[in-house]
Amino acid sequence: MHRLAGIAILIVGCLFFTNPTRAQLPYPGVAAPATKLESLETNVSVVILKGATALGSVPGKAGVVAVKCRQTTDTSTGRKEQGIAIEIAQKGQPTDTMLVDYDEIVRLLSAIEYLSRLDPSVTPLAAFNAAYTTQGGLRVAALGTRRAGAVQFAIRDVRAAMAPVVLSPEGMASFSGLINQAKATLDSLGGGAAATPSASFTMRAR
């Protein structure tokens, strides 16, 4: 138990102190849209219609991670964008939402699959951490040490000063399953069919 607690603390430390702050933006407090969904949802002087379907949630250390399908429509033009919303709920904190465009979902799933296969033997050194970050600031990370011999995972918003939610391997598998369900739901709507996902994915642990 002490070893697993040490891994969780190390994950929190590594991910927390690599957080880029909003003070780096030219207009403090106002971030430029990073995804197609965000770009559409921040339009003004028009009616923006947002639809969502909750797929489920995964509890972890320091919070709960939920996955929802998202479809946003600009009613003035009929333009639609689809994707998923990842929500992090932590005690005493407002719910944090990160948006992932439809055409990012396959790459995200590939990254999670890669991270889930890692173990401490991935490096000759004593510890490793590997992370994948989406356009909208969702960061999924894996971290392990030879001493503990175990790997844990963390999910956080790199744009917010919040501790990551730490998941077990089983929790990460559940999270991946929810994202797969979300993609299947969006595929059934037909709107995401035109997107062409990346055919390959390469990532190295650092």
C-alpha cells in the first residue's frame, strides 16, 4: 500500500508542476478555442444548440472522471461538430470539462492502449512516466517505478491548477471503454463519418 501511495504522489507531483498557466496568454483569463467544438461553442450573437449523452463515470483517487458524447450546432448556419466531453469532478471544486473533437478520438484511444501496455521494463532507469495530451488539454499519463513494480494512471486538465485523478489499471480500462462507447454512439449519428482519423500512432516514454 505504501508503494502504491508513493506512485500516486509521484504522479501528482510530476503532472502538477508541468502545468502551463493561463498567465502566459496574451489576454489573461481568456483562452483561444483549442478544438472545433470549443470554436463553435464560443460563437456569439447566434443560438448555439448543444446536445449530450452521458455514458458513465470512473471513480479514482482525488475525484471522478465522466465521459459524455457531445454534438454542437450553430443554428444560424447549420454547422455541426461532434466529439466527447471529459468531465472531472473533485470535492470542493467546480466540475472541469475538456472537449475532444471526433477526429481526435481514435488517436486518444491509441494512446490509452499504448500507455496501458507499459511496465517498468520500458526503461533501464528506475522510473518512467509517459503522457498524451489532446488539443483541448486532456492529459492521460502512466507512471511506474521498478521498486514498486506497478503502474498507475492519471487524468487531468493541463490548463487548470487541479490535482490529477489517479486511476488503477482497471479504472483506465473502464475509461477507455467509455470513450469507445462514445465513439460508437457518434458513429451511429453519421455526422462523424466524414472525419478521417490518423492511421498510425507513435509514442515514446520519456
